[in-house]
Amino acid sequence: MRVFISYSHQQADWVCKRLVPCLEAGGADVLIDRERFKIGQAVVGQMDALQDSAERHLLVLSPEYLGSEYCQHEMERALKLDPDFTEGLLLPVLRADCVLPEAFAGWNPPLYADLKNDTRPEPWDALLRECGAEGLGAGAPDWLAARDEIVRLLNRRQSVNLVTQKGVNWNGLLAHIAKDFLPGLAEVNLEDPDTMSREGLLTTILRTLGERVALPDKPHDLAGFKKVLNARPVSQVALTRFDVVPYMDYYDVDLFAALRYLVMENGRKLTLLVQSHTAFGALLPKNHPLSEIDIKTVELRGHP
């Protein structure tokens, strides 16, 4: 569903860092000036064209919004499409207390998504449902809290295990983190056939980091891998679908010992974001090299 967001730039930080990521990861096609407007073209003309292509019009209401001529223009155009609020085309979001326009105060006013306090899941659920964006698989506040904690830890060079229940949209979460917070984050899917060997895993990690290096043959491949990482700033790698690791006989002890060394004892030249459905520690036997790794757990549960 194409959703046009009308908002004051005073709320831009909240809109772009909290509202838009949830809508996009949930499955909506977000139409917003930040990403769609082109330099050199009139603002109002682009605004109208973008708004006309929307199926839903989400209005982020605040005193600043109601005091902006641009926002008033967008709101009036949206109201003309559904003046009696009978079609569900307008989705008012109350971001701050404000005196609402007369058009919203008739005998049959619309329901609002009250997100003045956006830590409650119910208003989010209702809003995302109306936008066709129910694909988070978790409550929006929990999804955003997991994102914030992952970003905080990775920025501190702390490896993280993201433990997700089945049905949670962790793909969208990692894509959002890589796009908006950690553009150097490289994702390696351990179910990819290219990773089905020690050589393949090391080569895939380097390739996703943008390194085109031919590693020497075993047993010198690990030393070559370390040399490449040592020549880089900190490398951040997301190892997804880590639940398959107990079944990977071709991932040997030497490989995991090398990863542990790079993560823990070599200036933290490698930081891991491990995605799994089972906690990291439960996937590895005791006395396994990686079982001693310092990794923090961030758990994201699905909808009850």
C-alpha cells in the first residue's frame, strides 16, 4: 500500500527514525519528501504529485504541523479526498497535543492513532494495520527497542546475538540497520550454498565486506583472513540463520578459534551480529571456541 506521510520537519527525526522504518519493514511503500523529492524542481508541484499517487494519507499532527503552510496545503488536499472520514483514506496520528482543525471536530470525527507516547503497542498495531504494514511480526515498540540496543552495542564494538521468534521480521530489521545506521554491516546467510565450507565462508565474508582477495589454501587461509581484516577498520558482519551451525561439520575448530580471536583478542577487529532463533550459547557445545565469546543477547519476541 502506498502511504503518503504529511509531517512538519520539526517531527522529522521521529518520522524518519521510528515511523518510516516500521511502515517499510511492515510492507508499506512510503511516500515521503526526504526520499522522493528532486533538486531543481518546485516543492509544491512535487508534493502534489507524490500525494496524488498515495492510497493512504498519514497526517502527523502537532502544533508545528498546524502552523505550517506546506502542511496545511497537504492536509486540505487530503481532506478533499475523504471529507466525511468514511473511506479510511486519512490516518491522523497525534504526535503532540494540539488544537485540532474544525474539519476534525464534526459530529463524526475520525479515530486517531495517539502516538504522543509511542511505547504502547496498541496504537502502532492499529496504524500499521490500516497502512497494510503488518509484516513486523512483533510489536513496533519492541522492534524499535531491539534496533536501538543492537546499534548501541555494535557501535561499542560489542558482538550481539539477536534471538528472534519465528515470524518476526528480522530481515527487515537488519536491512534497516544497515541502511540507516551501520552502512558497512555485511550480511552473510549461513544457508547460502557459497558458505558451505570453511573456504566458502571466509571468502563470502570478505566479499560482502567489499574485499576481493584470494586466500591461500588451508591451513594458511585463516592467517590470510586475519591479515585482510587487520588492514581494515573494524569489520561488522551479520551471520544470519546461525541455527544451522551445529549441523555444519565442515566448520572446524580452527575456524571458530580464529573468529573468536578476531572478535575478542585482536583489538576487536571483527564485530559479529548473530541472528538465530535459539540462543547462541545453546547452539554450541561446551568447550567450543565460540562458546567463550563475549556476546550480548537481544531478544525480540513476536506478537502474543
